[in-house]
Amino acid sequence: MKIVVVNPNTTTAMTEGIGRAARAVASPGTEIVAVNPADGPASIEGYYDEAFAVPGLLAEIAAHPDADGYVVACFDDPGLDAARSATARPVIGIGEAGYHVASMVSGRFGVITTLARSIGALEGNLLKYGLDRRCCGVRAVDLPVLALHDDPELTRERIGTAIEAAKAEDRAEAIVLGCAGMADLAADLTARHGLPVIDGVAAAVKLVEALVGLGVSTCRIGGYAPPLPKHYAGAFAKFAPSE
Amino acid sequence: MKIVVVNPNTTTAMTEGIGRAARAVASPGTEIVAVNPADGPASIEGYYDEAFAVPGLLAEIAAHPDADGYVVACFDDPGLDAARSATARPVIGIGEAGYHVASMVSGRFGVITTLARSIGALEGNLLKYGLDRRCCGVRAVDLPVLALHDDPELTRERIGTAIEAAKAEDRAEAIVLGCAGMADLAADLTARHGLPVIDGVAAAVKLVEALVGLGVSTCRIGGYAPPLPKHYAGAFAKFAPSE
Amino acid sequence: MKIVVVNPNTTTAMTEGIGRAARAVASPGTEIVAVNPADGPASIEGYYDEAFAVPGLLAEIAAHPDADGYVVACFDDPGLDAARSATARPVIGIGEAGYHVASMVSGRFGVITTLARSIGALEGNLLKYGLDRRCCGVRAVDLPVLALHDDPELTRERIGTAIEAAKAEDRAEAIVLGCAGMADLAADLTARHGLPVIDGVAAAVKLVEALVGLGVSTCRIGGYAPPLPKHYAGAFAKFAPSE
Amino acid sequence: MKIVVVNPNTTTAMTEGIGRAARAVASPGTEIVAVNPADGPASIEGYYDEAFAVPGLLAEIAAHPDADGYVVACFDDPGLDAARSATARPVIGIGEAGYHVASMVSGRFGVITTLARSIGALEGNLLKYGLDRRCCGVRAVDLPVLALHDDPELTRERIGTAIEAAKAEDRAEAIVLGCAGMADLAADLTARHGLPVIDGVAAAVKLVEALVGLGVSTCRIGGYAPPLPKHYAGAFAKFAPSE
Amino acid sequence: MKIVVVNPNTTTAMTEGIGRAARAVASPGTEIVAVNPADGPASIEGYYDEAFAVPGLLAEIAAHPDADGYVVACFDDPGLDAARSATARPVIGIGEAGYHVASMVSGRFGVITTLARSIGALEGNLLKYGLDRRCCGVRAVDLPVLALHDDPELTRERIGTAIEAAKAEDRAEAIVLGCAGMADLAADLTARHGLPVIDGVAAAVKLVEALVGLGVSTCRIGGYAPPLPKHYAGAFAKFAPSE
Amino acid sequence: MKIVVVNPNTTTAMTEGIGRAARAVASPGTEIVAVNPADGPASIEGYYDEAFAVPGLLAEIAAHPDADGYVVACFDDPGLDAARSATARPVIGIGEAGYHVASMVSGRFGVITTLARSIGALEGNLLKYGLDRRCCGVRAVDLPVLALHDDPELTRERIGTAIEAAKAEDRAEAIVLGCAGMADLAADLTARHGLPVIDGVAAAVKLVEALVGLGVSTCRIGGYAPPLPKHYAGAFAKFAPSE
């Protein structure tokens, strides 16, 4: 089984970390290919960055037609619906994956993300996925995506403080780590804080494996119907859907 | 007051029709500039087309920094959140505009759109705007966006049938026309079917006028905070947010 | 265009202030007529006062049949549904107006009202309008309606404290001022607190202008159908609906 | 125990029928006093009629200060919140009563009302009471309130048809009769249609008895705090709250 | 009228206390029979205990076929749906009863329970009953069920602190006591804290009396249809439904 | 990895079928042990049967303490919360599994179950899992659980009719088969009806594999905290939680 994990930003160091996190949980027969677009933002921190990350994400999916499934490795799940229209193979976002896994091991979960500006987008996704009722709050640690690894001790401390606040104030029973850049912290935080701490990258890889193993495809009717063939003008002409 | 109405698809005939619909309701002192991107899909029919329409939409907004407000003239409201991050001036989507206006003149409203594949995206927006509780159903007439004007009689008949079904089966008290290409039909349908039929383009123009007249800007904190300065790679480098 | 702004309480000084706030934002061609009933409570602070304000409100609407639209200038929006049944012309409540405008310029808004006893009624309205999901909290400043102007400095300070709490604790991105008596504070508070602060009176005037400009009427079927002709006994005989 | 049942319309024949229905289920020690206002609409069919029924309703409650509890005997529950502010004694609306009872004997209930124009008001109440999730639909029989007794056979037939539709199409497991004028039909319909059919008048009487028996009062804080003392002008001066 | 109050745990001292609380509010003609199963947990504190309490609860209901109605006297309402399938006579849970009564005397209510581990189950019930929207929070006093009477002063103090927190932080207007073991505290707490404090045992008895007085049965279709006749193996053979 | 699949009813032929379905999708290294309790109902069709199936389910989990994860193989997910309290190893219900998988491959899914009496329980679960918003309806084929294999052609035809109705009337984009006895039909129905048809047994096995692969345990705080040590009386003494 081949899973293509697309980091929708253009920071290759982050793509490599995501690839490592994915490989760490992949089953023996699963090949992980971690890629990122050539065009787009260096990190995704808000709706504007998302907008310019999605075309590159879709390009990467189109460039790997032989994959058995795909992971969108940004916690905002940008372009997830478009990706599902573009291929019948399973596509899972790491935000989505974290929420579903947390729902299966706890009664209510909290989310810890990087910057407060992302909270609205995550809440919007939770609402859309129908899992907002299971989420007891999204908290931000106020560290930019690309700074998470600058001072690992500070990162760990901020996330730890947020987890304890989520337990005490929101009655969180599990935590979803809300950034692909936090992937390597989950195991340690689980042990330290006494509740399941879930990394979306790992969760998404296992859920894609599950869907592929089930032989289930993304539906091809309704909102995820394949794009209709039509003309795309200018710079995007190459992305035009054909018959 | 200058309002830039962006048709996010690249079909200029449609942009012209949208411009006409906008001018028909604009107040005396309002200048309407109707534009469309050079790059992107000829029509927007689903999530995939949306993804490739948003960069061009944002480019048009950036190209008109002197506007007092903006209209996103596609009923799916693609890129609305990104656009609001990109400028403090009011930005209104025509879907959003139609739903808000319908909520102020009826207890529950129905939506008539083109293709069934768009229903999911519209329902997602209604949920996010918090107005799903006021909407009693979205119905599709099964005509592609660019075919609406091919056979005006068929279009009118299909929409009429859908309106009557929404009245009888969903208890719709008002109708929102779910496509920028239906803009010229609202007045006639209102008279014919005995309930308010609302065109989103016209609604959006009047709501932008209202917001500009109020002197209200889009918030600059939370999810709509301006994008952080950062590197954008490759083809999108020119869109990179700067200080 | 003539807009009749009805202050549903009987305090004429407040009616005058409301009229000034309305005129300050009205478009050049808009005539504002600010009125209040002869019968009813001096201020509206809870469900009981509302009950005795509504007949007078409806009397004022009936007394001005030539208006193009109406504003119900009490933040509880008392009698809004009854008013919409009584006339096909657009009727907007100032609470409703504030919520809709805030929804179009922010992801989530807070509301600042006078007394805690009003919070339940406002939450009930938000639920009914379907905009409760966009509201992150209603806070009271614990000052009676008619005392807001007794000590302007205290009023401003209390509201300022509440706004900062709404930003910090509720992640409010915009604020709706929850009393017609706060109308003159919006601009200053917007500047001082760095987020859109919306006055309902101004918002309602601009939304009525928008609806009139659109040529949209209130629906005449369903819950807003005109009242059926029938006998009204005693003191209310004059209000009996006729054919 | 003395329960004052207020029919908020001014049709005394209906008040008498309501009184009979109330007495039929009252416990041995319960005295039922059925009254109606002198002023107001002959029947309540929509928001406008409601507005002019509420002052009279509150007058009747004020005129019977020695009651142990009150019933608002109109299915729209007009003025229920105001009544609760006006007295610490329990007040139950017959719509509310029917919904609560149905929730305790079924998983989902349907509502059968008179005219379609009332459906919106009932749905609004269900939403506010939090019981909309238990209601599977409100259906109208298209007969005016005061015509229910003109042709009893037609009334019974129309209601029977609606009940069967609610069972078949909405999976209703219980039915709430949505008009005080249907009170005498419940037992027969229960037997005929094989599911609990609940009359709101009877339900409200038993629930007031239950609350009085429990010694529970309506809360005096928050939205139901007693009205603040203040001046009421003109015709409503006599209703002004005093210390 | 005979009401069987089933304490689903096996602690007879608690059953006796529940019986006293039930008798204290029962109407003159009502006989209260308080029972508990022979088999099962000594107290119910979480989902696991619930699972082993339900068979005994159903056995007690089956053992008292001549009752006019039943109360499930554990605040988690364990087995309520199964009990309703097993008999057409009204069955009310004490959690359910408390929520419904609180909804009729306040705009929003808080719940005070014993251990935090029970909060999730109570929130699940509120969601199912559709009354979660009326509940402003569930708070735990961190005292086990069987310890409530060990140190009455501590119990009263902890509950008092929780009530004040619910008033101040959650705007609770009424309180539901979330454990059958708190039944004797309601009156005193009501007086002390100035808001209605409701005991579920008393509330359930009065609601069963109300339903029996109304002549309303539990529906026999849908989810509460009588169990189909079938084979039950082993230890549960005696519970097998027969024709 | 060892997964214990518990069929909570006592029909061993059904347990064998479930075991086959589980093994058909299990990964190479996964051992499937399919068991059922000795005590309890022959099939689970409603709340009453559920009540007597749960103790046996928990006994089976306790009897297999070396499993890496568990599947509750009844579509009502009976005892799922209790099972999660009883073990830190992942436990997944087949209803839950089907809903989560359907949510990841479609925008909205329908559910096809056996008897209408089960619909309420399934809707209750969907509400609790937070996935009711993604479900567009539950339909029953009116065939008892144990009759599904009596006339395979009839079963297939009834399910096929229900799927087509769900597509046409509910806009279902995926189908979850709502009974463990339908496990072997999924692949064929997927091909025949052109949308993903998901069997809960297979889905649950793959999700347990995913959770085990992730190294995620069920949370041990909040509602899923381990049961407190206490006395269990009589027949259930052996199930009493110990330190």
C-alpha cells in the first residue's frame, strides 16, 4: 500500500518531519511518500495562506495517481473537499483524523493549536465534520508553526500548560495536537499528562490504511462528484478537468 | 462609494451580466466595477473549481485596493474568509447576502441552485453562517451555470417548479436564487410565485453599501487577522503577505 | 425613502437620541421619523415591560402607513414578528440588525447589554434568528437603560471593561451594543478597543435602506401572513384586523 | 389548590370548554377558575393576535393573586415569559405542557395545529423550550380555531388524517393537539390511532398541580426577575410595576 | 394510585431514604412502594455500575405489574428506555424529572452531582432529552453517593459552594440536585440560596402522578414498542419476552 | 495483534458469520477471536434486549484480558460506554465504526437497519457521537435480525430498495449497513448501487487495528474512568470492580 502524505506548505524540513512521523506508525507493507508543493506559502497560518496552498496540494495529488490513499498534512485540512472530488482514493486530513480518533477513545477532547488566528478555522471544520459537540475547546499556545522547533523546551512547556488547562477547565479527556509540527510530541505528552494525546499525522496514516484495507472509496456522487470537464484559463489551464 | 464585484470565474459574459445586476440596484453615488480573474475555471461547480478560483479572486481584490467594499459574486462564496483576511474593507459573498436578506423578510427560506453537486457546499456555508436553522432546504434545477441562458424558458420553468415545491413541501416563505447567473429573474419570479425571491448579487451590493455607510470594517483580530508576512514559493510568490 | 423608527418605550428623550443616531447614518435621500407610543413603559427591561410595549409599537406602525420601512428601536426586538405580520414593508429590529452586521464582519461577536435580566431574552432571540452559533456571549454592565446617560464616564468605563473581557475570555472579534441608549458610543469604542463595535440603531437604518433599495417585501405567507379579520374586544377593538 | 386557567382570547364559549377540560382532569382538591380577558382578540391565530392578547392575560393573572398556579390556555403560549416575571407561582403554557408530557411518554412526538400560519410560532417555542429535537413535525389541519366545533366530524377527520400522516411520514410516536379548542378529542383519538394523543389543557393542569405539590416556585432571578418599578404611560399606567 | 419507586442500586438504607422523600410529596391517594433489586451494585457511579443495575431494575418493574406508574430513582436514569419498552404504564427517571421541572420554572438550570465521573452520562441524557440547551452546566461536589450522609455538614457546604458557583459563573436560575441521596436537602437549599432547588425523586413522583392522572400511557410503537418474543439464554432466561 | 469481537447476542451462527466478516478484512498479523455470551437474548431488537445483552458482553471482555482491542458487534452499540470503562484497550462499536468511516468518504450518509423499532436507538447514538449532522436518515427494511439469512434474495431486494430511496429522497452519498447480519452484502451492494456501502463489522476491525497501531488507549478519566471498587450483590457479585 502506498500512501502519499502531502504537506501543503513549501517548507521541506517540515515535510521531512511529517514523513518520519508517518513512517513511525505505518504498517509493514505501507510505503509512505511525503511531498510538498513547489508553489505556495512556507507555512499555513490562517485562511489567506490556505487559499494559496490548495492548488499546490491538488497538484501533488494529481502528480501521484498511483497512490492508494492520501493524507493532507496540515491541521486546517485545507482543500480536503476539493481533494476528495479529485480522486476516488481515500483522502484524510490530519485535523479530521485527530478528531475522529479522539472521539473513539474519549467522551470529549480538547485541541491544542499554534496561533489563536487558526482557532476559527478549526472550529469551522469541527462544525462541518459534526464533531464540534465532542470537542470541549480549542486552545492556542501562541507559537508560530515554524518556531515550534526553535525552542523545543518552550514548546513542550506551553503545550503542557495548555493541556493541564484543558483538563481542569474544559474537562478534556483526550487531546488532539493541532499542528503537523507537533507530531513527535504525542507519546511523551500522553505519558506526562495521563490522557491520550493524539497526533493527527499518525492518526491520518492509520485511518487511510484502515479505509484502504476496507476497500472503501470516496463517494463519487453529491458534493464529491468528479469535477465537470471545462475550460480553465491562464495559469491554471493545466488543472482543467477533462472527461 | 466604489464597490468591486468580483466574479471568481473567468467567463466575461457572466461578469457583464453580474455587473448589470449590480448596477441596477446600486445607489446613485455608488460606482460598480465588475471584474473577473484572468486565471481559473470558466464556471464554478463544486469544490475543485472553487479551489482554482480563489487565487484569482484574491488577485482581483489586491488589484483594486481603492475600493470601499467587495462582493464575491459566486453563490458558493469561495474564498470569502481569505478575502476578509486580505482587506479591512467589507467583503460580502452573494450566497451569504441572500441568506441574510431572506432571514430578515421571512421565517424560513428555500434556496434554488443549479446542480445537485453544489448543495453540499451551500449547506456547509449555511451551517457556518449559523443560518442553516432558517433554511428549509436547498433544491437543484439540474442546469449547468453556463447553460442558464441557453434556454431561458426552460430555466424559468425549472426554477418555477422548484419554487412551488419549496413552498408546498418545505414551507418556504422566501426563496434565495443560488447562482449569480439567475440574477435577472428575481423580480419576475417574486411577482409570479407570491413570495420574496432574492438575488444574491443585488443583495450583496446593498449590504456592502450598508456596511460602508455604517463605517464598519471587517475585524482585524481572530480568524480574520491580516496574513502574517512570510515567504511564498514559486508561482504564488507575488501573493506573499508583507509587513 | 421614509423610515419610521419606533422607540417602543415612552421616554421621548430617548426617542430623540435614537432619531439623532438614525439620521447620522441615513443616506441623503432618506427621511427618518422617530416616534414612540403614548401608552406603555418608560423603559423596557425584561419580558413584562416588553408585553406592554408591543401594542403601542404596533399602533405607531399603523399610524405611519406611508413609510417605506420600519425600525423597532429596542434591543430586545419586542413585537418584531407581530410587526412583520402587520405590514409588507420591511421591519428590522435593532438587536437583529446588530447581530446580522456583526456576522458579516467577524467570525464571532459578543453583545454588551444593560442589565443581566435582559440576557435571557437576547439569547432567545439569537436562537430564533439562528445566529446564536456566531455569538460568543452576552454580558451585562449592570446599569439601567435610563441611567446610561446619567454618568457617561461610568457607562463608558463599564462597557469598556465588558468589551475587554469579551475579547479576552470569549474571543469576541466584534461587539454589538445591546441597547438603543448606547447608540452614540459605537465609533469611539471601535477606535479605543480595536474591533468593530456596532450600534443596532445605525445598523437597522442601513439594513432597512438596503431592503427597500432591493425592492424586497416581507413575505405574506406562513408565520408573517397578514392577521385574519376578526373581532377584538374592549380596549383593543381599534386594532382589530379588517379585510 | 386553586388554579386559574386563563384563556387569552375573549371568546367565552371557548373559555367554558377549556374550563370543562381542566376540571375533567383536576385532582379532587383542585379548584379550577377559567377566565378570559375583557380586552383583546376573539381568537389567536398568529403573532399579531398574540400581541393584543398578552396585556389581557397579564391583567387576569394580576386579578387573581390568590391562585396557587396559572395556566396559559392558548397553544402558542403567548405571554408565558411575561407571566412568569409577574408572579412567583407556577405558570404553565398548554403548548409547553403538551410537549413536556409527550417527551415523557414517547421518543418523538408530532403536533397537530389549526392553521399553517401558526406553525412558525410553535416551532419557535419548541426551539426555545429545547424540545425541538424531540418533535418530528408540526402539521396544520387548515381549520380556524373558532370553526373547530362547527363541524365536529370534519374536525375529527382532518385531525385523524394528520395523525396518520405524522405516524407514517414523520415516525411520530405520540401526538400533541395544538389548540385549546381540541381538548375534548384526546381520549377518543388515543383509542382510535393507537398512540398517546395529548391535550395541552389537561396536561398543563396536571403539571401545575405537580409543581404546586412540589412546592416549587418560578425563579425570581435572571430573565424571570420581577419587573422593576417604573412609570407606565397612558392606557397601561395601571399595569406599572411597583415596589 | 400506586407508584413503585425503584432504587436501582442494592443499598436498602438508600431505598428507605428515597421512599421517605417520595412519600413526603405524594398526594393523599398515592401509595408509594420503594424497592431495590437483590442483584447488582451497591451504588451507581458510572457506566459500568449502570450496566449491572439495569437487569435488577427491570426485574423489580416486572415484579410489580399492578403499579400505576414507576420511578427510576437513580439520577443517571439507567435503563429508562428499556423500562418504557417493558410496560405501558408511565416510567419517569429522577434525572429526567428534575430537568423537566427546572425547565418549567426557570430559563436555565444547573445540575449538582456527586462525582465528576458521572457528568458525561448526565450530559448524554440531557442531549437525548433535548434539554441540554436549557442546562447551563453540571458540577460535581466530589463526594461518593454513599458518603453523602457520612458528614451532612460537609455535604451541605460542598453543595452550597457549587450552587453559588453555578449562579455566579453559569447564570443558573434553578438547580437540580443530581443524586437520589440528596433528596432531603432541596427545601433548605431553596431557602438558603434564593432560587428553586429541585430534588429529582420528589419531581418524579409528582410527574408520574400527573401522567397517571392524565390517563396517558407510554407509546407502544417505535423505540418503545414491547420487546419481541424470543429466546433468552442462560441466567437471563426468565426475562425472555413472551407473546 | 489480537482483536476480540464480541457478538452481544447468544446466537452462535451469527457469531460465526461475524467472525468470518472480521477475518476477511483483518491485516495479516491480526488474530480475530469471535465470541458471544452464554447468557442473554438470541438477538437484539430494541432497548429491552440491549439491557440483558450488556452484562454478558462485559463478561466476555473480562474473560479476554489479553486482547489488544475489542469490537462490540451489534449495531446498537450496546454497553459501549461501560466496556470503555472496563478496559483501557480500544473498544469500538460496529455502529460507531460505520458512521465514522462513512463520514470520511462522503458528505452525508444513510443508514439501513432491520426493524423500525431500532431507529430511535440508532438516532440516539448518532446524536451522542456527534455525527447526527452527517447522517441523512435511518431506514428500516422490516426484517428481523435472525430472518436476514432466511431469504437472501428478499433481504437483498429490500436493502436495495432502501438504498435507492436514501439516494433519491435523502441525498445519501454513502450507506452504512445497520446490522451485523448484513456484513457479507457490502461489497456487492457497493458495486450495484454506485456508492460506498459500509459494513460495521469490517469497519470496526480496521479502526481497532488503527487505534492499536497508533498506541492510543481509551482515556481513564472522566466518564470512562475505571469503575470504583464496591460491593455487587447477588448474581452480579462476580462482576464487582476491585482495586
